[in-house]
Amino acid sequence: MFNLNDELLLLFTLTLGIENLFGILLGVLFFTLGVIFGMVIYRLSVNFPIQKWGQKRVTRTVNVTIASLSVVYAVWLLVGLEGLNIVEMISNLF
């Protein structure tokens, strides 16, 4: 069975048009290292605050922050301003 990472890897190799075995293996290596690095960074970013300030405080802070951002974005849309397209914003950076 494929999981999300396998599908992303397939999309990555097909989109770039990598045809030779070395290029595919190099792509798999970089993709795998990126996934591992991302998981480590995510784990540290979640675990460190919980250990330092406690789960209850961190959970409350995250919930209040997300709820506040949701309310601000809802008001943003209700006022009639254009929605935010994060993918387009990121693609414009590169």
C-alpha cells in the first residue's frame, strides 16, 4: 500500500522528469532525508515546549492562538478582502 510520502515521492520523480537510476536514487535519498529532518524538527518543536511549560499550558496556548487566527481570518473574509492563498505566496518567493 502507498502512503502519503510514497505518493509525494512518486509525484516528485515524475514531475521533475528524472529518467536515470542515479537521479531517482539521489531523489529518494534527498526526499528521505527531508522527511526524517522534518519529523525530528516537528517532534522537537512539540516536545520541548511541553517539557518546559507543561502540556496543559501549551495546549491552551495553541488552542487560543489557532482560534484567534481563525476569527481574524473570518472577519477578514466577511469584510470582503481577498482570501489568502499560501501556496501562491510561497511560489512567489521562489
